[in-house]
Amino acid sequence: MFRVVGDWWSRPFDYSAMPGYMAQRGLQRPYRHMMAAVVLMVVLAGSLMLFTSGAPSSPLARGAFIAALVTGAVSALLWLRGTWPSRRQSLVFLFGDDVALVVGLSMLADVQASFTVSVVFALLGIYCGYFHSIRTLMAHIALTVAVSLYFFVSAAVEGGRDVAYLSVLLVVQLALFLLAPLLSQIPLSNLRDDAYQSGTDPLTGALNRRGLGAVVHAPLLATARHDEVVAMMVIDLDRFKSVNDRVGHDGGDEVLRRVSERLQTRTADWAYVARLGGEEFCVVGIVPWAEMRNRLDDVHAAVRCDADEVPVTASAGVAWIPGNRWTRNADDVDLLIRRADRLMYEAKRAGGDSLRFDDQAYTTTDSVRA
């Protein structure tokens, strides 16, 4: 049991895996609408509390309670937007609504009502179990259990309370707060890992072609502004056969791992790296038009390191599409790869160790010219 928990705790987590899978299956939009409906139902229940005997008694408490309801209503409206939240936005939703619930429940005049209604934290726990890491989940569980225990003790020490009944509610709440999200988190974390590995190159840790096919649904490629472009850079290591001849295939594999690591480090916050096969990689991301050349020049330069046993260079080509024409279509990615690949081969034929940029965005006629 402890070994399983330890493995689970230390397992790397990719927030984009589940939203990406849902996007491929057309599930993001209905799920966002369901999340909005759940949050609005909680807001409605809180609004009805204003008309009960447990309603906030003072103007200050009533104002804080209404502010908590408004926070919930705003988060519900945000779920109705056209894009899935980033990891940071999702964390703000999760813990922001946690705090709003704590504030709202603390303002109720009847502490037993606060304790009873706190079961609503279980809904956020289930969401957290599906979409966030074990560490985030444990932070959420710690918060909700602490709040539940506080309200339980506060209600139990008041005179005239049925402590046995409160204890039954506490056991039920702890089961919901602890077991419901954990029961979803454990199998889903394994499923996420399996899905991630199927889209990842086992040698370099970069995406493989399957993973690249799904990258259009990933958060970093969600939206592009009018002053941005979606850039595709295809990179091929120069004279790689001579590297294998000199250091052997194991040494060549180590060179590929190092190059992949440098590319991923250099593009960590704005692009995805994939290994297309052999010694060929690609980088795809959204960049400001004014920064595209400098940023991708920097990525190209990251391939070579003079401190390596066998320094390598690369030929590369860059194709791009204006942000206002980006539709998150996998066919766009394929066309960008093909155009960037042609530019890469032009650089290679010219002697290698160079980067060529497309002089214009591609058009749909590229599929004919390819």
C-alpha cells in the first residue's frame, strides 16, 4: 500500500493530457457546460439559504455571503467560455471556489447548517481528482477536511446539539472528501500515464508522431492573437551517420537525448517538441510575429554545444501561419511540417548548420504543390 502511494505521489503529471483527450472526443464543450451547471446549482442553493433560519444575521456577514455567491456565479460564467482553462486558471477556479465556500459557510448564523452544507466540497474534490495532480488533490483534501472538522467541533460544543447525528454526518463527509476523489485519481493517473506514453518517444521524451497529431488540442496552442503566428520548425541533425560511426549507436542515442532535452528546455513555456523519426525533430508553438525569427534562431543555436564529446549541428526550416487563421486543425500541422521540411532540406543542400524561414504564410494550395 505504501509503495503504491509513494509511486503515485512521485509520478510526473501532465495537466494537458485529460483536456486534450476530451478535446479529441468532442467532450470539452459539454463538460464545460456541465461544470457551469453544477456551480450554478451550488450558487442557487446558497441563494436559498438567505431565506432560511440559518441565513447570515448581520449586514457584514450577509455582504460577505453574497460576495461568495457572486464569486461562484462568475466562475460558472467562465466555464461557459469557448476555451478550456489553463492549469493556472483551473487552480484559481478550484481554490478560489474553495475559499468562497469557506467564507460563505462561515457567515451562516447556524453552525450546524454550515457543517451540513460543507458536503458541497466533495464536488470540487471530484473535479480535482480528475484534472489535477495528487499533490494538488491532497492540498484540497487537507483544506476541506480541516474545514469540516472545524464546523463539526463548533456545532458539537454548542448546547442542545445531537452529537451522535453530527458524528454520522462527519463520517459521511470524510468518506466523500477522501475516498471519492482518490478513487477517481488512482486509476485515472495510470490511464493518463498510458495515454501520455503512447504519444511520447521513449528514447528522447519528446512527443512522437502520434503525440504530435493530438498537439493541436493542447493548451499552448489553444488561441493565437492577431499579432502572433503559429510557427513550425523542422530540425534535422547534420551528418548524423558520422556521429554513430564515431561513438556507436549508444553514443548516438545519447546525442539525440541531449538535443531533445535542450530543445524542450529552450521552448518549455511556449512550444512543443516532437521527434519525427531518426535524427529529425520539430518544434511547434505560438510566438509573437515580431519575435519569431530571434526566438527560433535561439532554438536552432541550442542544438550545438562545443563542450559535447561530439558537437552536432542542424539544418532547419520554419513555416508559419498567422494567428487569425489558426483553427487548431491537424491538417494545418501536417501542411506546416511539409513546408518546413522542404525548407530544412534546402538548408541541408546549402551545406547545413543553417536555418531557413518561409517568406510567407502557407496557403491551401500547398497541398497541391507538395
